[in-house]
Amino acid sequence: MDGGEVAPAPDEMEGLLEFLYLCPHGLVEFDAAGVVGKLNPACLQLLMPLSGGAGAVANLYDALAPYEPDLRHRIEAEAGPRGLVLDGLRIHVGAKPARRRPRLPQPGPAAEEDPLVLSLTVLRLAPNRLMGVMSDISRQVAQDRRLREAEAWFAAVVSGAQDYAFFPLDANGRITDWNASGEKLFSLSEAEALGRAGSTLMPTEAGLPPLATRLDLARREGWHLAEGWIPRGRGGRFWGTSVVSVMQTGEDEPEAFLVVVRDATESRGSAEALRKALCTDQLTGAMNRRHFFEMARDAFAVTKLRHEPVSAIMVDADHFKSVNDTYGHRAGDAVLTGIAAALQGGVRTGRDLVARLGGEEFCVLLPGLNREAAAEVAERLRAAIAEACFDVPGKDGTPVRLAVTASFGVAERCAAMRDADALLHDADAALYAAKAAGRNRVGLAPVPAVTAA
Amino acid sequence: MSAAHTIAASGGAAFTQPALLDRLEAMTSSELDALDFGAIAIDGEGMVRHYNACEARLAGLSPSRVLGHHLFEEVAPCMNNFMVSHRFEDEEAFDDTIPYVLTLRMRPTPVRLRLMKRAGLARAWVCIERRVA
């Protein structure tokens, strides 16, 4: 009875098999239709919770479709019979699947954990044979985000913020205690401060959420940072950061918040110069990447709380490299500045955010606008840029008049998106489609299918 | 489950039979090796104490490579999750059969797992049956 015989593979083969079983990165081999041929346990571990059950890992594209619907297309679009097809594509899954078996249905929102982000690298071995490497990079992504947030602190601290104040608020945002730090920074006595609305000592920049919303955000995320002009108690203002965090209180104690305010003006000559250095892109005057992600995170959370839509437009200058190559970098810089000006001139001042994210890539965030309204804005911006003439310095210094176009990608937040990154990712995919369709046009992200999941 | 799975046909125990845990505990090593499904015994620390011939054949790993190693950390990380390993850590007693997919020799293979544990026993069991499509 051969069923009972152990037929061990030669020792080396067995060692290789074990090596693959224990490899901590997911490895998968699949064909052009996504059908999985081989995969190792780490890959199965990553895929199984996503595809809602043990049976659904037969096809890689299907398993990832809810999170990366464009995967098949992206892989197919990468021409060539062999070679690297995707390099570290970030797949934002969102809430982490349960690590522990829930014994009872969990009421309320899921505990905040780092949203699950997978990295996928795909190599085409032959036209119908692909190899994928997959890993869980949630921690790195979350750390990156926290670093970006911490950067706001470091910028303020390292540049020598001279003064800070801290005071507690009750659940209604009223000041419940006052100390010397507050007296000094806000020129308010204890009698004047106690019971006062904390909102009167908060940044009041356009686009920043009101205190009640900030308290809600702090309840959800532990803390909330805002940066802007902060009024002094008796007139005047200073540029600084204000962090509202939830205070740990006992079960019988009322809810409380701690506000830490830093005055960032003292060490620099001009508060406006500091604001610019911290928040804007030097070349174009648009918002810089760091500040944009902070503000976008806020806008994303605020619109969600208010059940308002929010949309993003990704913008990328067409054939920008050839401008640089033909006319030089000064010409390229002038084009970027012109595009930034056109974008800023075409959106709502004080409400929409215009940022330069990198190279020739810009992003506009439109709180309150749905996909259709955002598409109209994008079309207007596209026409404005296409119709404008850019007078740029040529290589020998003589002015050159250039016609420039840009491509646009529009997406609206849907329920499945956990954070602003997901929204930008969709807008980016739409931009990519607009580029592929011939440039100088607006691409729309597909309306996500409503599923019963 | 199939009526074809009789105790006689599998030489001593059937994957779906009642009280399989008692049956496995009473079997000798060679009787366990004669089973037509995989059977792995682990101790309270998760270390593999028995690894039968059918399982060795399915996974392509010989018992000598596996015995004394941690099942969920060192041998079968694809069961290291809330559906399997966490139950052995968290719960005192169960006998449940669940559909599952293993990567036996890197092939996605649908199986059924029967997970068995009882307070007072030194060993708990994971049984693996290839699912018939």
C-alpha cells in the first residue's frame, strides 16, 4: 500500500521547498489572465483575507480587483515580452483584516490600526508567464505619514520656536485651567481665560476646520495639528502650530483635551517668510508636498464627517521633458510657474488647495465638489493652460513663446477610501488614462461600483 | 461528506468520523502513517510531535525535518492566522472542520482542515484532507 510510504524528496529539493515555505515575502507565479500557478504561504497569507475566503485565490487579478481594479490593465499596458512590469506598486487595501478571531460582533467603527498597504512588484518572464513579489508595507507607509506630520513639529522646534503654551479644554471646547505659559503667550489672566471658548485661541486660516471638528478628529485619531495665524488674547496674532490631543482620563472623569500651542514667529524675521518656507513650493508658489498632504488629510476627514463630497484633480504637464531638453531648465521652470498660476487663478481662493507634488505634477483638492463638478473645473483649467502663451527665456536668453498643454485626472472620494492617498491614487490613474488617450484632456476615474460587500 | 469515507477504507480512522481525536490519540505511529489524510500533532508550545506519512507526502517535507519544530512559525506559516494558529493559542477545546487553501509544494490546494483540541490532552491535532472538487 503505497499510500503509507514516505517518499521524501532528495534532501536538497526538500530544503528548497522549505526555503520557499518559510520565505517572508509573498511569491506568486501567474499567467496573462491572472491564473495562479504557484504561490508560497506568505503570498497566500496576504491574499486570503482580501478575497473574502480561502477559495478565492485562484486568480491574482480577481483577488486584488477590489483594491487595484486596474491591475490587469496596468500589467497588460506595459509593453514588451519580458522585464519589470510593476515596481513596488502600492495597493491600498485599507482597514486591516482581523488579526484575531472576533468572538462577538464588534460594535462601532473598527479600532484604528495602520491601514493595510501591499507592495507588488511584477516581472514578466515570458508573454504568458509572470512572477510577482508581494509584501505588507503598512508599517512603513504609516511611519512615512507620521514622519511627515512630525516634520511640522520639527520644523517649528528646530527653527527655534521660542514660546509655547498649554491648556486643557472640556468636551465643549472651554478652557478649564490656565497657567503661566498661557498668560505669557496670549496676554490673558487666569480670570479672563477660564471658561473662555478655546476656539478664540486657535488658528483661523481659511480651510482649517473649526474647533468642534478638530475635537471630533482628535477623538478619532488621538490628536489633531493645525498650523496658521493664531490670535492673541488682546488683539494681534502670531504664526504657530496648535495641537489638540485627547487627555487620558479615568472612567468617571469627564472627557478632556489638551492644547499645545507653539509660537513659531519669534526666531524668524518675518512670520510670512516662515509660513512660506514651511508651506509653499519655492519655485511655483503653490503649496508644497508636505503641507498639501497635511491639509488633504484634514480636508478628507472633515468632508467625511460632514458627509460632503471631496474631489481631487491630478495635473501633469504634457511633454515637459522636451521643453527642458529643447529650451533649458529656466524655460521649464517658467512653464511650471505659469501652470501653477493658471491653476491657482482657476479655483476657489481659500477653499481649494493647489499643490506641486513633484517634477511637473500638480494636484488640486476640491472640498465639497463631486466628480462632475470637479471635471468641469478641470476642463476649465485645461482650456486655460492650452490657450495661454508662455513667454519663457530660451537657451541663449532670447524670449520664446511656447504653447503648453497639460493632462488631468479627476476622482471623487468613495466610501471604500480610507484616506486621501487613496483618492489621489484614483486621480492619478485617471490622469494616466488621459495621457494614454492622447494628452491635453481630462480623464475621469470610474464611478466605483456599489457592491453589497 | 461522503459516505465512501468509511473507517475500514482508510485503515483505522476517517477524516469525518465522530470522536476522531480519541481515535488518533489511541493510534500507534504506524497506524497514523497509514491514514489517507494528513495528521499533525502539536504540543502546548506549538511544537510538532507527530507528522504522519500522508502529510509528509502532501507537503514534500519529511518528518525528520519537521518534528520538534514550531508548526505555525517554522513549518506551516500559512496556517499562522486567526483561523488556525490563534485558535490553538486562545481556546481550550474545539473540534471544527473548515475549508482552507494550502500551498502544498507551492500549488494552491483546496483542503479541509479538522482542528481538534481538548483540555487535559498533551497534544492537539490538525488534520488535512485534500478537498475533492
